[in-house]
Amino acid sequence: MIDLDELKFDEHGLIPAIVEDADTGRVLTLAYMNRESLKISLEKKMTCFWSRSRQELWLKGETSGNYQHIVSVTADCDRDALLVRVHKDGPACHLGNDSCFETPVFQAAEENEKEMPFDLDTLYALLLSRKKELPEGSYTSYLFQKGTDKILKKVGEECTEVIIAGKGGDRAETIYETADLAYHVLVLLVQLGIRPEEIRKELASRHIIDHKVKQEKMV
């Protein structure tokens, strides 16, 4: 552990802070901290930045509710940049995206041939953008345009398909139908404004309760 005095702030008294999702490892944003905002961040265990445009302290989530709970803060080898790993309550970007880094600038041709990293958070972010943009010819756009009742109907249908595949003992079909169900459930979450983090928190709370119950039974 180093002292804050060992960090190298620039001529404006700022140090860049790369914010990373502690659950997925995804880079969420790049912001700046001064000594005061860093101290507040460490005291509150929530990210607080210095807004260069507004020239004021900025506690992430104070107005939006999308707080970022700090897991760790690490300085780079030159001690002039920080990596801040967080658990987030909502999207990191002010546009409502999961990450501020959503706009491709360059992609090596050989990388396009590789399987791109994919997880439910990535799919959720894509569905969120579909709901906002509603591109023509998109099945996801069609679902959002039809509304909640249509989405719920599809969730029900996919549940049935999973049951049939599972009952038949067909492994490949069960995987396929479960993927369909997961997709439609995520569409429902986007429609209702529910973030994946909220589901993870609910599952985590159940794990904690279950662990406590097991400990009590051992006493």
C-alpha cells in the first residue's frame, strides 16, 4: 500500500482513473480525480471524480443513482494513473450504455475472424441500444415495438420449449432453447428497466442467507 503523496498528479492536480467492472473485467470509463476526490472516493468507497468541464467534484451516481462501489484502487508503475475496480449499480455512461467505450474506431482484420468475447452483459447492452434506436428489420426492435405483453408471451413460449427439450433428454436442443429463453428474458429486463446487476445482487443475497442458515444448523 502506498501513500497518496507518492502519486503523481499532473500540472492541473489531476490523475486519470480507469474504471473497470470487477465482475466482468470490462472497462467502463476514463475519468479524472484530484486529491480531494480521491480522498472522498476512498472514504465513501464510491467513485468521486473531478469534472474538468464543470470544474467541480462529481460523485458518480449522485443524481442518476448509478453509484460505483469501489473494490480496489491500484496505481500503475509510474504512479501517474489509477485502475479503479468497482461493482456498479447501473450503466457507467451518461448515455445509458453499460460502458462509455462502445464506438469502434479500428479492428484488425485477423481479429474479426476470431470469436469475439461475449457474455450476458454484452447482450444486455446490445438490447438496450436496440430499444433506443429501433433499427428496421430487427426482431428485437419488433418485440419492443409490440410491447410487454408480446415479450411476456415469447418468454412463456420459450419456457415451454425448454421444458420439452429437457424432458426429452435432448442436450443440444436444451442448450438451444435455453439460449432463446435467456435472450427473451433479457429483452424483458430491458423493457422493464431492470439491470443485470439487480439480478446478481438478488442471487448474492440468497447465497448469503443460505450460508447463514447452514452455519446456524451447525451450531
